[in-house]
Amino acid sequence: MASSDYSFMKYLLLILATFFINHSVFSQNDFASVYAKAREDYKNKEYKNFYTDAMNALRLRPTHQGVLYYAGIASALNSKPDDAVSFLKKSILTDSRYDLTNPDLVSLKDRTDFKNVVKLQKELDTPVIHSDTAFIVNDRQLHVEGIAYNPDTKTFYLGSIHQRKIVKADLNGTTTDFIKDQPREMASIFGIKLEAKRKFLWACSSALEETKDYDPSIPSKVYKYDLRGTLIKSYDPPSDVTAAIFGDLVISNKDEVYVSDSKNNIILKVNESTGKLDSFFESSEFGNIQGITFSEGNSVMFISDYLGSIFKLEMKAKRLTKIACLLDVSLKGIDGLNFYKGTLIGIQNGVAPLRVVQFILNKEYTSIINFRTIDRNHPAFNEPTLGTIDNNTLYYIANSQWSGYDDDHKIKPADQLQDIVILKVDLEKLK
């Protein structure tokens, strides 16, 4: 990933968070040095040390696909074939680009389970396409992250990272600015949602180096607008929540607004009476929280963690459970998350190939019991991000183009970028 894109920023947060969650005595340098030592051992053919250091790195970063791949090689070289195949399979599920023809894996080549991993790699590289183009926006430097839809007026709302604004779009891709008087402190727009009564549009905003006229002093905020584009209110985080990065927001059926802070790993709630954001929930289990969505009835909030987990948060009891998954599917790199009829739609841009997956939950929402791939290796993909569901139709951003910046975080010329593609899929037709 390019250092200028937001995925890399997520990746750095992901690394830092993992250490504090699982190994609070370790630092970023510990992992980097252990991982580097393992690779140096491998280069020097010191295979016993390679295995020891690869396992140490894996303890620090158990979901890191690169570490899993090296752990697989180290296990194969140290006569641990069962472990080798298990590690390699996990690495390929997250990133199918790893080389399974590596000569140091030759001891595995006749094993049925290893042949199945090779077969899995080929399957993952095969495109799966169920979505069609909903519309295309020709403003290539808009850089869209969030999307909302008003079926009453057939209007889409798109949040811009670079141009720090919200635009309205129709099904022809024609856009107009939504906000009448742009607040000077508004930064990049991430998650946006239309509340149920369709009277207000909510948006969360944070400043990044990719933000036009970037100013690091601009605070993260949540904004409430009427549908004429008039600002009703803006909400600041509490004073003890600093350097927040608001990734997504969700609105309950009681019009309660919650926002995820991926930097501090806190769920915040809009307090209408104080005009502020209150801390609602945080956990040491969180690594880099991103998408949030409610179950039907809003008794449960689902939270995607970019590290490779989905959490169930019971709203009344504030009880957190990591959703179990024993299937051959990766939960890593989920950015957008939507609930649909007992399932979760995960938009994954931290995996290779990029994909959108529907995870089928058990009745208790404690386990993923099946899954289906909606899109994988779609030709329109260039880092898909967030989506919205209207009745049975999922609309989502196919190519946010976080890689569309140079090393100085300046946006590239339009001729080096793509038109913005919004994809759609009828979820009922997938059954």
C-alpha cells in the first residue's frame, strides 16, 4: 500500500493497537525487530532460529498475513507440516498473493491439505461479480468515502475526503453541493447517514493530510443538517478524547447517533442536551474499529475491527462479544459494515483480492455459520469503502482511490485518477 493512502494509516494504527491489546509490555519496535530477525534468519538459512523468531513475531501479531506466511515456511523447514499448512492457509485467506511455489515448501507438495490451499489460492484469485453499476460520478478528485440514500427523492449523498464536503447525486451521476454554508472547520467527510424520518443528514468529519488545505488543528466533529443543506448543530468529542479519527456512524430507531473513533477505539454517542459527544463504550479488545451497524430492533451494535474481528455489543448491558468464525474466510480489513436480515455485509479493503462478503450469523449473533462472496476482484475496485442498503439493494463505493495521492499527500491530476463508481446489488437475488 502507498504511504499516502488511508489504508496505510489504518495499517499503522492496526499495528500499534495490536501490541497494546495483546502484549502491553511490547512496543512497535519489538515487533519490527523480531520480524526483521526472523527474515534475517531465513535469509541466512538459520532455520531453527528462523522458526523461533517467526513464532515470537506471530505471538505479537497473530493475524499478520506476512508473519503467518513466514511461520508457514519456518514450520515446513522444521518438520512441522500440519502447522505449516495451517499458517499458510490463514495467510492466503487474507492475501492470496503469497508464493506457494516457494522451494522451501517442497516438503508439503504431496499433502492433500496443502494441495487444497493451492486450490483455495486459485479460487480467491478468480473474480466473483454480482454487482452492477448504479451510477458514475465524473469528479475524479472528489475522493468519496461515505454514502447515504433517500428513496423518497431518489437522491444519494456522498461524503468527500479530499474536497471536505457533501454532494448530492442522482442516478445519472449528476452532482450538486449539498451544504449551503460550508463550515470553515469541516474536514474530510467519512460516514454519513440519513435518519429514519428522513429529515436530517448526519456526517462525521476528521482532518487528514489528504484533506484539501489540511490543517491539523481542525477538530473531529459530527454534523447534523436538514435536507436543505442547513447546519443544525455540530458536536465535539469530550476533552479527554484527543486526535480522534471518526470512521463511521450509525443511527438507532430512536434517532440516537453513535460514531466510531478508530484512533482511540471508542464508540461515542451524540448528546443532544449538552450539544457534545459522550464516550459510550470502549474495550481493550478493540484494535482499530471501523464500521458500525445495528441489528434489527437495535438491541445489538456490530463493530468491525480492521485487525480481523467483528464484535457484538449488547446495547443495554454494554456486553461485548467477539463473534466466532471457524470458516475459511478472512475477517480482516473490514471497512464498511451493514446488517441485513440476520447477516452482515463486510466491505473489505485490507485484503487481497479486495472483496465484499456476506456473513451469515446464528440466531444469537455469536457466530458466523456461513458466508457468500458478493464481489471479489471486481474490475471497478480501487479500494471499496462504505455502503448503504435500501430495501434489498446494497449500494457501495467501489473505488475510493486512497492511493490517488503523491508522497506529499497531494492529490494526483485527474487524468491519473478514475471516475467514481457506485455499485449496486440486489441481496435477495443472491440466495
